[in-house]
Amino acid sequence: MDSMAGARRETRPTPTFHRKLHHSRALCRCACVLNFLVFISVCASGVATAQCRRVSTSSEPAIASCHSPRLMRLGLPTGVMDTNCSVDTLDEHTLDHNGASLGDLLGQLVQRTYFRIFKVDLSKACPFWGGRAATCSQPDCSVLVCDPGEVPETFKCPPPALDTSSALDAASAEALGRLERPSHRHALPPFQPYLLEDGESWTAQDNDATSEYVDLLRNPEGYTGYQGQHVWEAIYRENCFKTAPCDAVAGQAVPMALPDGRQRVCKEERVFYRIISGLHTSITMHIARQYLLSNGSWGANPAIYQRRVRDHPQRIENLYFAYALALRAASKAADILVQRTDYRTGDEAEDAATSRLLQQVFDSPLLKPGSQLCRQTFDEREMFRECCDKRLTQFRAHFRNISVVMDCVGCEKCRLWGKLQFLGMGTALKILFADVTECGPARTAPPPLNRNEVVALLNVLHKLAQSIRALHDLEALLSAQEHARRRQMAWLAGVLLTGVPLLWRAWWAQARRRRRHAVPVEKSTKYN
């Protein structure tokens, strides 16, 4: 009987079993602690991101502290090369500041009647590649023109004649403004050289007889589905400067990657390509900001931004460079722009609001004449020194030629915004280098500006500021997506770290119960 009772008594767990059970409990405790730490770190990251978003829309100093680290993470330097400004300074006075930032003021200004009605010729034939250009049949490519009654009568007055005192030599314009046929698989048929003979304008002028008025607010810039790689390819690859030595006075050559692979170029040529790249980046930012998504709605496309802009920090820097250059031009022409007397639409209230907004824009620290901020965002005096007779001619001829390439864009809306933005940047260059006259005596009077040039200059300034804001918005969106992915990974890690030890402990507990109720087989057999 005693042996039978002993057989029914529970079998004591072995020391090895106790040791394994102790290890499983310790592992479970460690997993819980690690899971708690991961949860705390994710929550802290989320709070920091939320605080950055909140203060970035209500407090100006927070912009530099929240936005700049993300841009620095992309490899963007603190200062913008070839300018006297830093990224933080440009951001601080451009982004939200209780509705009084330069970006907000420019956004309000371009909505006024004077700055939203633009005169453009969208029917000009492409003068290159035999007149053949890819066309866009998408509905979003079309442009809505203004009815005659929508255009103020004051806009229909003939513009003043352009000064032709420094017209380009015909032979130089033909030689320097020629676009060669691309040599690779996207090549188009060759074209006849196009001669530009419209004086000192930096862009080709449209014909008034075939030009129409367009309301820019009714034709916003954005994704249309048009593929214009061949146009950008022609601009980058085929409109190259002639090789010229760089002396110490004209500008030092510095390393910079260019489309054709050259690494050392003079400052004038480097500035030219950075302007084009900055405008290209700005246009890409507007496409990524307003994209037709797969669900049929319009919204931001972070993938486009990351692939075309974010992965190329130099393009972001070139965007800031183009913005700084346009700011310098507007600041240099502040007096003549504010004191113009043709800001009239026939509506006194509208005209008063336009004048008031224009004054507020030029009171911004980035534009106010005499402001010590950035010590002038861009110093044009460092260019075209002791070589202006050749390099300035090339610079202007190439830029004018690019403005003609815009007539080869098959999408009407893309052509509209391309012509406006290149006219705006050409106007900025016209203002900056008005006192450089083929190595002759410097000009003292400001260059004449017609209404279209003023409209284009302020609109391209707004577009560049808007692109910088879109840059931060899309970067914040990518940061939020990255934070969401980290939360998912943290949740999965927490499940694994907590669940596996719990399952292990449950298995050992079940094994312990089985061993506790186990009957010794050998003793029972001997009794029988």
C-alpha cells in the first residue's frame, strides 16, 4: 500500500526543469521591459513630430529648428553656394509666420487681378526639329483663355517699345543660340537655326497679334500626364557654352557635376546651369505637390518627390539658389516696381489692395532695399568681370534660346507655365545684369520692364517660394510615413518580444503539470 501511495505521489521537478523555468521568467521580464522602452521611444518621437508641426505653423523660430534638421539629413549644406544666404534664413522669412511671411504675401499678391492675368502666345509653332513636337491629348493639358470682357481695358494698351541699343549681333545669336539635334535614342529630327533679334530682352517675345490673355488662377500648375523629357534633354545637353578659360578675376572654377560630365566650369556657366536646374526642380515640386493619384483624386505624391528631388540634394540646393537670385533681382528693382503707375484695373478697391500688398511684399526683410539680411542674397558683381564681351553674350543667347524651346512643349498648360517662369527668370537676369554692357560704359538707368515681365517676375518668385514650402510639406509627409513604419515595426517587435517568452513559459507550465500528475511506470509494474 505504501508503494502504491508513493506511486501516486507527484514527481518532483528536476533542478534542470527549475533552472529552465527561471530562465523563461527572466526572459519574459526582459521582453516586457524592452517592449516598454520601445513604446516610450515611439511615443516620444511622435510627440516631437506633432510639436514640430504645430509650432511650425504658429511660431517662426520653430521653422528653423524643425525643418532644417530634416533638410540637413538629406545632405543639404547650411549655406547655398554662390549666394550670401543660408537655407535657414531663407526658410525663416519665406514659410508660415502668422500669415505675414513672404510666401504668404506673394500668394495673396498673385491672386490680384493685375498679377493673375498673363498675356501669352500659345499658338506659336515649334521652330526646332522641323516643327515637330510631341502633343498632349489629355483634358488637363488644355488652357482656358479669358473672355474679352474679363480683361481690364488698361491691359490692352500697347506696351512701350523695347530698348534695342544693345541688340545681339545676328551672327553671334545664330551661332550661340543654335540647338543641335540630340544624339541618342530620344532624338528628334533636325531643325533650322532660329534667329533672335529682339534687343536686350532675355527671352523671345510673343507676337501681340496672336497672343491671348490667360487667368493663371483658372489654369493652375500641376501634373497633366505630359511627358516632356526630350525638351529638358535638349535644354541640358545641347545648349552648351563654348569652352573659355577662367581667369582669376572672372571667377574661379569649382567642382560641380553637370549633365555632360564636366567637373570644373567658370562661375558664369555654373550659375546658368543652376538657374535651369532650380526652375526644373521647382516645376517638379509642383507636379509632386498636385498629382493625379491612383484613386482618381488629386494630392501629394511623395514617391515622385523622393525619386526626382529628395535623392538628389544638389537639386534642392539649386532650387534655393534660383530663389535667392530672383529675390536679389526683385530687391534691386524694388523702387521702380513699387513706384510704377500702371497697377490699374479700373477697380479702385482692387488697385488699392494691390498697391498695399505690393508694399508689404517689398517690406519683407528678404526684399527690403538696404536690409542687412544675407548681405544681398546674390552678388551679381562677381560675374562677367573683364570678360563680359564674350561670356555675357553667350549667357544671354543661351537663355533666350531656351525660352524659344518652350514653344516646343506639346502640353498647353505646361507651355504656359514654362513660358511664364522662364520669362520671370529672364526678367530677373535682365535686372541684375543691366549695368553690364558688352564691356562698354555701365548703364545708370534701370532697364525698361513691360507689364508681362513684372507679372512673370512676381509669379516666378511666388512659385519658387511655393516650391520651398512644398519641399518641407512633402518632407514632413515622408517623415510621418517613416514614423508610421517605425510604429508598425515596434508593435511587431513588441508582439514577438512579449509573445515568444509567454508561449515559452506556457509550454513549460504545461510540461510541469504533466510531470506533476505523471505515474511512475516502473514502481507500478514491480508491485504487480
